[in-house]
Amino acid sequence: MAKIKVQNTEITIVKVEDQDYISLTDMANAKESESRAADIIKNWLRNRFTLEFIGTWEQINNSNFKVVEFDHFKMQAGLPSFVISASEWIEKTNAIGIVVQKGKYGGTYAHKDIAFEFGSAINVFFKLFLIKEFQRLKQEEQKQLGWDAKRELAKINYHIHTDAVKTHLIPKILTASEISLVYANEADVLNMALFGKTAKQWRDENPDKKGNIRDYAGINELICLSNLENLNAIWIQDEIPQNERLIKLNKVAIHQMNILLEVGNKKYLK
């Protein structure tokens, strides 16, 4: 669930089958001189052009759409007596472009394609601002996705790294607590190579911060850390002593961070 603000009105966006659905109820609340969102949505649905639009959308995107029922509604559209609710449309035609949800974030939601069209029922300015804010939200999500992907990459490589520690450094006679100490020791090899301090040293210096030193790393540091984990896993398998690995890892970290910093500076100068 996410929210965007369009002309001082908060609009809720939810995921339905991995697709973005925008709250028509929230949008309707932005319409001036109207008191009930449900009535605005009903009046919009009874319009012949609206039925043509959402019916065509369903035929393109929904193989289970009941075209016969759709034709029946289309024939009645425009008659003074014709009224249809979102729930009735969904039930009769097996539509998926509009959904009705109950609970905390209850209301009528529509696929973004349909929601943008509904924006015309509010006013042209509202529709344009809605599209603009939605696009801004998607851009922010893409940025966050990039950060999360790098963080997950570091986690995956950490598992590869700890597996190499378990296979090549831990004698069978060690206890579970001793094994955990070896893991911590090897993790600190990477911490020392990249950050110049152990996890404990960082915690002692930052008693008010939650998490660990890697949670506060920047994008470049996470990229470098991912590479160091892979290298250390290989060198562990090659049975290179820890002190030698630390020296090699530190040289790699300095070299890679310099390159990443230079690339970042060039990017900002463009």
C-alpha cells in the first residue's frame, strides 16, 4: 500500500495480482459539491462511454470477461432508469479492472489505466496531476528497488562467504559457540578491510544507533563489500592465511572505492 497526494487529497494505491490499483473512492472525495463517493462512481459507471472503455479494457486484459453480460449493460447505458454499482459490474461480468475491498483500506479501486480515465470525471487538472504524482511514485520505487537489490546481493554473498568459512576454516571438533566466533572473526576481516574497524569497535563508537556497521554503509561500500565477500570466499578455499587475506582485501577495497568514487564524480559532473 502506498499513498500519493493530488491537489491536497490523499489517494491510496494497492497491489492486486502485482498490478497497481488506485482508489476511486479517494479520488471521488476530491470532487467538489459532491458528498458521496459511491454516487460519483455509480454515475460514472452508468455512462455509455465509460462502459465502452472499461469493457474494451476487460476484453484486452481478461480472458474470463463475460462479453454477453457486457453487451447487455451497454444496451441499457444512457437510459434514465439504468444504474449500476461497481460490485454489480464485477459480479455480472467477472471483471478484474475494478475491485471492491473491505477493511482498513476499503473502497472501490481500479487498475491504473481505468483510474486515470476516472480522473476525467473529477476534472482535467486532477487527472493530469494524478498521472504526474503516480509517475513520481514509480520513479521513487525504482530507486528503492535498486538499493534493495544491492543490499540483497550483499546478503547472498555473505551466505556464500560463511559457507566457505564453515568448509575450510572450522575444524570438526569446535563447539557451536566457537564456530560463531570464527564467523564473527571472518566477518571482521571484511569490516577491517573496508571500514577500518571491527563490528564491536563500531558499536562502541555508536551506542545510540541500531543495527550494525553494514546497515549504515553507502551504495559504493555495499558494492565493494559484495566483491570482497566473493574474493575472500575464493581465497579461503585456496587456504591463504587470514592475515595475508586481510592485506589483499584492504588493497582491493582501496582500489575499488577509488574507482567507484571517480565514476560517481564523473556522473554528477555530466
